[in-house]
Amino acid sequence: MGYTFADMPANKSSSARSESARNGPRFQPASDQSLLIYFGEKITIQAHERVRTLLHLLEAEPIAGIRNLHPAYCSLLVKFDPLKWQHEKLEKELRKYLGRLDKVKLPEPRHVEIPVCYGGEFGPDLEDVAATHGIMPQRVIELHSSPTYLVYFLGFTPGFAYLGELPQELVTPRLPSPRRVPAGSVGIAANQTGVYPFETPGGWRLLGRTPLAMFRTDREGLSLLSIGDHVRFAPISRERFAELSRA
């Protein structure tokens, strides 16, 4: 997935040290009350683990005056009270946390299976995706439901989890313009896949639909998925979809 940084030799040149510094965490003000911490510029498992570890540590040992934490593929956005913190002072405090990341043990990831009815009215783009790649629709289903995906982060709308990565054979650009997407729709865009929790405009190519509620106000944690979860999609029939919808 993506690329990994090679281990630097013990005896580093000045250029190697500069490259190593660039590859380390990078801080950037995002507004007068927010600070971004970057763990690289590309999507990698290593960057995700650093983001998730810092998020876990800050949630376990919160810093007074930090209002919200927003993880993404390679970064963590920290929103803070500007009456309590300035960017430079908060960066200094956060660097203390960064120095402890290697000692943090993350909880074991949850494994979540999501049933999906592929094709037809539930997956109006299945045929087009198959034609784009010169394969049969059933092969698209097999490819999409074979991997175990990683939840990189949640965003866009409450409960929407960005899952990666798709098999290379399925990498497909998003639609040129959004359209109405029903709740539960399972879509792909570039090398990502995800499930729309609500009816909303969206530009991902729709392969199917799940009867599971991805976001519920009566559920602890609200969202079915959390950052770091491992997800598999399981093909089901229309009859099974109807049964699960009634449950």
C-alpha cells in the first residue's frame, strides 16, 4: 500500500538528515484555532498507525483546551481554544505526546462484516464498472468482497467511513457530477470504498446496498464503524436483504 520510507543508515549525511526531518511529523496552522499534524504526504499503513496512535493517546490523556480531534488519511487536525493555546505552545506540548507514540499499545481492531446486495437498483453502476475494466459484473463483486478493508477515518457525513484499499483491478474515478444516493449504498471512488449512512448527494460509483444502519442515535458510539476497524463485505441475495431490512 503506497510506499514506505527506507530505514536511514546510522551515519547520516546532512542531506539524509534533512530528508529524515521532512519525513517526520510536520505541523501546520490550519486556522487561528486549529493545528494540523502530518505524518507524511501519501496514504500508507504506517501513517495511519501514527495518526490512530496519537488520536488514541490524546483521547486517553486529553489536553485541557483542545476542543476536537479530526483524523484523516495522513494527518490529525487539532482544534483548540485560542484563549488557552497558541500554535507554537500547543505544538511544543503535542511533541511530548509524539515522543511517546512507540510506547502506546493500540486496542485490537474490531472485525465487522457488512452484508451487501450487489447490482440492479441497489448497484446501478455495477455494469458500467465491469465494462470499464473489461470484466464480468460477477468478477467486480468477487473483487470488491474479497479484501479486508481498513477504516482510515470517518468524515463527509456522520458515520461515513473511508475504507481502503480497493483491489487495483477495481480502481475507478468518481462520477463527474454528484447525484442522489440512497442510504446504505456501497460505492467506490479511486482506490476507496465506503457506505453512505444517509440519503445524500454523492459522486461515488454504486455497486450495491446494505440493509445495515451505519449510523444510529440509539447506538453507543453512534457509528457502526470506527477508525482502525477491519471490514469485509459479504454478498447477499435480494431475499436476504429484505429479511435483514425487516429485522
